Amino acid sequence: MIALYSKPEAFSAGECERIITAITAAPSKDAMLVDQTKDQSVRSAKLVWVDDVDGLGWVMDRLIEIVRKSNIEQFDFDLREFAESPQVAS
């Protein structure tokens, strides 16, 4: 079983509020399936890609470092390329 990696101090309460405010104000897109198909019976969510929101570049930088450290500590490998940006689904 894979152990859970937790980093409670990753973002302060104030930073979380900034993220939530920015994400809430950003336009969302319908979540898609493989090959950019849409099927609301399978997936009915709205997405906001964090790196598309002005002023949230620092969030991606922080998340990359957290995931990188988790990969090293949990799985003993160091992946330096992140091909997909984080998204918030609602």
C-alpha cells in the first residue's frame, strides 16, 4: 500500500484564500475525456487550469517542489519534468 504524503504547511491560510479567490474569478471549461471527447454521464466537472490564471505562477512552482520532494521521499526517484499543469475541478 502506498503511504500518504502530507505537507500541511505547503500553503498558508492567506495563500489558500488568494488561490481560491483567483480560481473562483477565472473562467472554467468543461472537463473532457480522452481524445477531448465530452460525455456528461461519465464526467461532469468544470476545470480551471492553475497556470492559465494570471498571478498564480507561484502556485505551480510550489506544487512542483512538493511533488518532487514526495517522489524522492516516497518512491525514491526524482522526476524533473512536469508535462501537465495542476487543475481545480468543481
